[in-house]
Amino acid sequence: MPEKAFAQLVHIMKRLRRECPWDREQTPQSLRQYILEEAFETVEAIDNEDWQELKKELGDLLLQVVFQAEIAEETGQFSLAEVIQHINQKLIQRHPHVFGKVKAETAQQVKENWEEIKFRTEKRRSYLDGIPRQMCALLRAQRVQEKAAKVGFDWPDASGVLEKIEEEIQELKASLKSGAPEAMEEELGDLLFSLVNLSRFYDINAEDALRKTTNKFMARFQYIEQKLAEQKRSVQEATLEEMDRLWEEAKRNS
């Protein structure tokens, strides 16, 4: 059944490329935004533990894979079968503890083997290669730090990171006093990078943490809007004191 459904998806995609004006004019570049949108919507469904919505979003994400592969096949670059063959080979190669004779008793050992095999087989010039520049900034910072830590370039423990954060705060304060935009931006970036480092030491995904905090802020702010709307008022008409009071109310109710 899964094979039949997948074959039907491929058939539909080929027909859309022939008969639909919009689908026919799409390129790998024009579809980039949809890959990102579908990926974020998939993550949101997981965060909400909405499994029916996740089913739909995974389908939308799969469509983007099939769409890109179909365009590539039309231009003679590669086929969908080659995409699948490539990931099959990679999974076998990166799991020698399953498909070979290598031993890995823990998840950490598996992860270390994966990175070492990737570096060796892909002939990378740097251990930091392979981290996309387009990746979300917090997530990219964390991946860079993780890779550097794997070869021993890391703080001995979290206390060093905390001291670095304090140092970066002082440097940020000095840059704010100077009023130099470039210096302020640089020091703020250094502070954010250090905060990501701290999250890594405590096994916290910085991207997830900030996303959840942003969602929490939105929910509380929308509570303020809702309560003011019940009074037939808008946030533009409310005072800061009124909004602060409703904010605290939202915190107590959450």
C-alpha cells in the first residue's frame, strides 16, 4: 500500500508538470520558500503534539521532495530513484553497528561514529563543513559548537561558559555606551553565541527554547488583546500599566 500511494504521488506530480501552468513554471529556486515553510509547519505540529496535523504536514513536506526530484529528472540532473538510493546507501554506511561489525553501545557512540564517517567519506576540508548558511542562526550556532567540541575545542565545564557570558555582558554594556552600531551588533552576537553555548552544556536546544518562549509571549499578549476586546478596547488605547496587569494575569492563568 505505501508503495502504491507513493507511485500515485509521483504520477500526479508528473501530470501537474505537464498540464498545470503554475506547477510547470516552478524551478528549484522558486520552491525554496515552500520547503522552509513546510518544514516549520511540520515542527509546529510536533510541538503541538497534533498528530493528525503532523500527518498532513509530512505529506506537504514529501511533496516538496518529489517536486524537486521531478524537476531535476526533467533537466537530466538526477531522478527520484537516485535520491532514494543515495539515502539508502548513506543509512547503511553511517550505521556500521547495525549493518557491519562496528560496536556502538550508546547513542553518543553512534553519533560520534556518524560524524567521523561523514568527515572521512565526504572528504571535507573542515569539521565545520556541511552546516548550511541558511540554517536558523541559533540552530547553526549550536551545530558549529557541537562540531568543534567533538575535536576537543570546548570549555571544560559550564562554569567557563557562565564566566564568558558575564564578560560578554560587560562588553555589550560598553558598546552600548559608545553608541557605535557595528560594535553593538558584534557584542550582542557574541553574547547570543555564548548563551547558545550554555544551552548546549545543559542539553537544551537553543532554537526550541527560544521558539517556545516566543510562543509563550504571543499567547500572553493575545490574552491581553482578548481581555481588552471584551471591554471594546484595543491595545493602542490601553496604558502600559493596564497591559502589565493583564500580562501578570495571563501568567497566573497559564
